Amino acid sequence: MDTKCIGVRVGAFVIDLILAWIVVIAVGSFLLETVEVPAGGLGVDACELINDEYPICFNVNDDYFVGTDGDVVALLLVGVATWIAIRIIPQGLNGRTPGKKLLGLKVVNAEGVPPGIGRSALREIMWLIDSLPFLYLIGFITAAATKKNTRVGDMVAGTFVARADSVASGAIGSPESMGYQSAPPPVPTNQPVWDVERGAYVHRDPTGRVQVYDNATGQWRDG
């Protein structure tokens, strides 16, 4: 399973973020009122005068848009609902947000299947940590530094982001994902078993001695 795709993950996240903003802006265009400013302006930024009455005020191409406290709450709810719809639900059910689907990525659990809505939600909530101190720096550093490129949200939720075409090759930590086609031949004293922590087959004899099978050399070595 190929998790070396940090740059592509950033691109997928940006796509999802743009889609969310498009929805919020579209809804906001219906909720917010337009204020007309006299030709030639007021001599100051109109929002400096308007903000006493409206908590939302911004200027787009010399058009001033204002909103009430209720509009602020409505837009926040729209933003949260949009994020749930384009990120948490599809990511939990099939492992793919719009951005990830477009760029060929998939979110999976340790078994290589979509993580479910609960884990997906937990993964998204942890953006509160991954986004610190600015520009998602903690998330980027942890994803770049960890073996399976997991940010804090992935570590907490037990998820991985991989290239979709590599997911079928085996779950994270499975024998198949580590290059094993089959179990090694048994030793006389015990049947080898797969050890997820070591990422290899091991066997223990009656004396407690542990040996690890080296797939590269085809030999058993002391563990």
C-alpha cells in the first residue's frame, strides 16, 4: 500500500476546501444584504461605519455585503454541514472525498477498508491540532516524518491515506503489504505466526526462543 503521497494529499485537501468555500459563498450571496455606497465613496471604508450595526461586512468589486448575527450563525452551520457532506460521510463510507477521488487517493483503516463515519469524523476533528500553529504545519510535519505518513488525525483515528490503486495490494501491516506471497515453511517445533509489530513471521520454540523470518534472505534469524 503506497502512502508516499503527501503532495497529492495537499492538492486533494485544497480541492475540498475550494468546494466548501464555493458552497458557503453561494449561500451567503442569498443571506447577506447589499449596501449601496454613494458614487465617489464616503471618504472612509464603508465597513468602518457599517460594522456598528452588522457583524459581517466585506467589499467585493466595490459592492458592500453585510449580515446580522443570525447570518453569521447560519453561515457557520452551512460550513459545518458542507464539510460533513463532502469530507466526513464519503470518506467514512468509501474512503474518498471529491478531492481524493479526483487525485486517486483513498482513506482506509489498518485492514485496508474505508474507516467508517465515526473514525472519519474523529480524523476531521483532529484538524484542530493538525492546523496549528498556522497553515496546517503540525499535520504536514507529522505526515512527512512518520513511516506511514500519518498526521495526528490519522494516528488518533487509526487511518491511512494511500494511492487508491495500491490499496488492493494488502492492508497496512499485513503480510501481503510487506511483500510476502505466502507463509514461510514451518519449523519442527512450532508453526510460524504473523507479527504485526515486527512486520514479519515469527516462531517461538518450547524454550521461549524467538526467531524472525527474513523475507529478503529466506532465512530465520534470532528475534
